[in-house]
Amino acid sequence: MAAPVSVVCWRWAPRPGYRSTFGPETVNTLRSMVRRHYREDVRFICVTDDAEGLDAGVEVVPDWKDYADLRSPHGGNNPACYRRLRAFHPDIAEVFGPRFVSMDLDCIATGDLGPIFDRDVDFAMLGDTNPTTHYNGSLLLMNAGARPQVWTQFDPNTSPKESRRAGFFGSDQGWISHCLGGGETKFGRADGIYSFRNDLQDKRGLPADARLVIFHGRHDPWAPYVQANYLWTGVHYR
């Protein structure tokens, strides 16, 4: 079995002088879910410049702000997450440890995360949630330094346009799809990972084998509409 991982999340403000649209409680809640469904002693890291309100058990790594001003090639209404490309830096083990999971804050852990986090591969990413991209940036498992070309070959002046011309949607996930191709190990429903938008939005129940639900898109797990209409979210998102 692979070595235990560190768990990394990212929290930044949309632009200088603003606070993140994700409050500190979203970091604390994610940590609680990970500890409940993986290991209580897990190393939990948040990359952020705003540590106010974070629990004492959250290890804060200052945001490098890599490509923080680089916009999505699909227009200003689409998120730009290029700063997450730092996860592919050849020396990232010095910060995150030798093996880590990167998770979005708008996830709900609903079952044992061990089979996901301890999967014995050097790289795996959530995949095929959208026909216009191979991978989804909401979930990434990696041995540190396993795919350094995602970092070393990225050019902020040309890479976003290249990935768009190649037909891939998204900011960091578009570039990752273009750079790596579609042959990497992908997480999905077979691993107990469900997309709320694609798999659960038209249902009220939660699949019995669900371990993790990803809220990519416009819905958030803490939103009143979601909490009121999908009662399982309130059971697990805490």
C-alpha cells in the first residue's frame, strides 16, 4: 500500500484587497471531514495568505501567488486557478511532503477515504466530468514531483491559449489536460467519487458506495438550497 498522504487545500482572494469567497469555516469543515473519514493525525495544509479563523490543526503555507493575475482563457466569468500549478513544482516535496492529495474546499466526504487517498499510483486525478477536459482540478493525488512538466513547460503567455486551441476547457485543468494527455489514472464513480452536478443533482438520495462528492460548478455544499433539498449534505458536511 502507498504511504499515507498530506492533504492540501487552497484558499485565495479573487483579487488584491478582497477576502476569499470561501470563509475559514470551509477549511475547518474539510479538515474535520478528512479526519473523520481518513486519519485523525493527517497532516492538513492550507495554502493561503489569510489564516484568520483557521483551526490550530491547520498547517498554513503562504500562497506563492504564482500566476495570480492570469485570467481564464474562456473569459472573466470563469475561474482562474493557475496558482494551483505549484503542486507540480519539482521541489514541492519540501513543502507538502513526499505524497499528497489536493482537494477543493467544496467537497463532501461521505465515507472511508482510505481507498482513494492510499491508492497505489504515482498520479491520479478526477476525470471525465466534462467532455471538454480530461481532468477536473477538484481532486488530485500525486507523489511529489511525479509530473514536473506541468510546471516546467507552462508559459503564462502561450500555454492558456494553447490548451484552449486544443479544445480543453478550464484554467489549470485545461493546461493539465493538454500537457499530460488523457492517459493518466482517473478517479470516478468506480472509486465512490460522485459529481453533484452530473450524478446527484436530479436525485435526493446518496449512493450507498459514495465516499466523496465533488461540487464543481455553481452549487456549494453549504448553500441553503442544497442543504434544504439534499438532506444528506447536512448529515455529512460538518
